[in-house]
Amino acid sequence: MKDRLVTLVGGGGFLGRYVAQALLETGARVRIAQRDPREAWFLKPLGGLGQTQFVAADITRPDTFARAIAGADAVVNLVGSFTGDLDRIHVAGPRALAEAARAAGVSAFVHVSAIGADPQAPSRYGQTKGAGEAAVREAFPQATIMRPSTVFGREDQFVNMFAGMIAKLPVVPVLKPGARFQPVFAGDVSAAIVAALRDPAQFGGRTFELGGPDVLTMLELQQWIARAIGRKPAFVPLPDAAGSLLAALPGAPISRDQWKLLQSDTVVGESAHGLAALGITPTPLAAVAPGWLVRYQRLGRFASPRAA
């Protein structure tokens, strides 16, 4: 990967920062492409002088792609959203980006999707993610598609959201307590992307489902977080009728479409190729999460185990 130029579309986001760091460590040059490049300037210290570039690009505006991928050896699409025009964000944009990459002679293309992506999925998110995979594959047949489960890391909005709630509330309501997840570390997802970019001849044209070593229900996950931060709230599993009603209310913490997402488990399929096929050993949640969850303890990182 040394001196190869990789464009990361959405590279300043949560997952993008991990991918950028992994690529910079290989000696690759990284071009961060996003709507406001200034929001990604925090990545500058991770690379050497001139190793990191920044360019304005928007997945919903194909006219911005040419400058973003000019001279690039590889392109990674990291953009995803639960809100907004999902057809433009997940389907039309990735299709146009893949077409532009193929026309520019890019040798490797990685598209980040999600487990459960399916044009027939019950949620609009799952439907557009599935249609986006098909659009990318049609435009760039040798693209590698990554389908991660719920991704966790220091800056995530999943584990941290629950930790913040558990730290504040004596009683914690649990939506869809039996829904199963296979949380995957952001560092492992970035390693998978780098592996695909390093060897497109072996990994191009394939789809990988990425999950960690642990499968947890929604209730088990929140109970684990509570133990990790030394809290003992009362967990109250909510019936589906209550969850569905809550998701329909204006200003609810979960949208109707996200509620539909929870109706299916987010786990790696039995016949799917995963991290092992890419030569990566998955990282357990317990191996890394306690390092940043300490801030949710009663006395923060200065708490003794007994006080926590």
C-alpha cells in the first residue's frame, strides 16, 4: 500500500477515522473527501507531511466526484445515514461514485454496506442499502462489499448512547430486548477494508459480513455496559406494542424505520465470509470498551473498583 493514493468518501466520520489511520500506517496516501473537509482536519497529525489530503465532495452530488478521485488508486465509500434522502445517499450516489471510479481507472473499490441489506427488507434503510449494493456491483463488478454488524469504538453513538443513559437513569427501559447483535470493533472493520484494498485480485467482487466474537441480545448488551461502568439500574424490557408506539411519536429517540430494523437480528450469516476470510481475528467488546467507558463511572477514571 505504500505511496498508493486512496480516496475515502466520508473519511472524517466515525468509521472513516479508523480506516484513515490504518491506511496511513501502511504508508498509503489518503485523500479525505466529504462535504466540509474542515471537519476532518483532526486527522492531519496521523500522517506524515503531505500524506493526507482533503477535498470537498458530497455523495449526493456526482459533479463533485471527479476531483475527489482524480489520480486515486483506490476508492472507499463510507457514507451511510438513517435520515435524509436514502435513495440518493445509499443508491444513486454510490452508483455514480462507482461509475466514476471505473471510468477513472481505479484499481480497487470498497463499498461499506450493512448486515441486513436487502431490497426486500422491511426497513427503508435496509432496502436502500441492498439496492445500493446492487447498483455498485453493476457499475464496478470487482468492488468489495463490506457488511458490518453494529460497529463499536471510542467515538461510536451506540455503546456510548446506552452508557450515557445507564449512567443517568435509575430505571432503564429496553426496546426489543431479545434482538441479537454481533458488535464489531471499528479497528477490525478498518483492517478488513485495508486487506481488500491491498489485494483486489483476491477480494474484489466479493461480499463480507463483519461481526465480532460475541453475540448479545439488546438486554444482555446493556447489562454488560452497566457492569463495565459499575452501575446497577433496573432494566425494564418493553413489549413490542410499547416500542412500536414509542417509535411513532414525534421526537422519539428511535425512528419508525429504526424500529423496523430492530425486528431482525444483526448477526453474520452462517454461510457468509467474515473477518477470518480476510485474515483478521475479531476483537471482543470487553478487550477495548472499558478503556473509554470509564468516563461513565461515578468518579470517572479515578474511581476505584469498589467505588465504581
